[in-house]
Amino acid sequence: MSYPQYPQQQQQQPHAATAGGEPPLWAPYYDAPIGSAVKRFFKKYATFSGRASRSEYWWWNLVAAGVSVVLGFLLSLIPASGSDGQPIGLEAGGVLALILLGLWLLGILVPSIALTVRRLHDSNKSGWWYFISAVPFVGGIVLLIFVLLPPDPAGQQYDQPTG
């Protein structure tokens, strides 16, 4: 899928592609494949500036959800009670699964927020709109609508200055 060239975009010099044909890290990668989206997520670990395409955003969220489900499934395999109905403590495997899930969630917290901010920038919204998600009931829906919006050429204001 290709996006139309807006007049404002045509005036700018096109950015040089990197070795793999990908745009530079400061530029959004439209139609990013899943591997590139995950790689760019970790390379831009705590980068709140710039923009992220919808494909970068949604591929990462799919991978993150998959890993979280697998870790949660491993945690659910641990019995909560013994055969006599008495609660039992976590076995070594359960402790390991719980630690892995906790480390995973802590490890992706900041970069996931940064990716959402960059996605908001691509639709020409300030990253501060992320905090709308704190509003009960409607905040998450508003944020979901914002990250679903198509790219806006005015969002180039968040790009790395050229020149």
C-alpha cells in the first residue's frame, strides 16, 4: 500500500534509504514488515521524537501481545492448590515464569509509550495526548482512534530537521 504524496512532502528532499532499503530511524517506515517493525522498536527504545507508521505500531503490538500471552500461559500452568485443596507456594518454574513476565512488562513499558507518542506524531497530534488514556472509560477509546488515524503531512513537524 502506498500513501499519496502530499504537496508539502513533495517539496522536501526525499530521505536516503539505509542499507536494507529501509528509511532512516528518524523517519516513519510505511508498510514496514514485522521484522523491521520489531527491530526499529528496540533501536528506538526510549525515543519520543519523530514519527512511527501504523504498520510499525501495530506489528509491534501484535508481537508484544503474543509474547505476553505465551508468558501468561506459562504462568497459568502452575497449580494454585494441591490435591487436598490447600494453597501451595510457587514452584521454581512458576517463580521463573512470573519473573520473566514481570521483566518483559517492565522492559517494554517505556518503549511502548515512546512508540505510541511517535504514532501520535504521525497523525499530527502532540505526544501529550497519550495521557488521555488516563480518563476512565473514554480515554482509551480516544487514544485508539488517534493511533488508527492515517498519516498527516503536517506531522512532518516532528521529523528530524533536514539540512
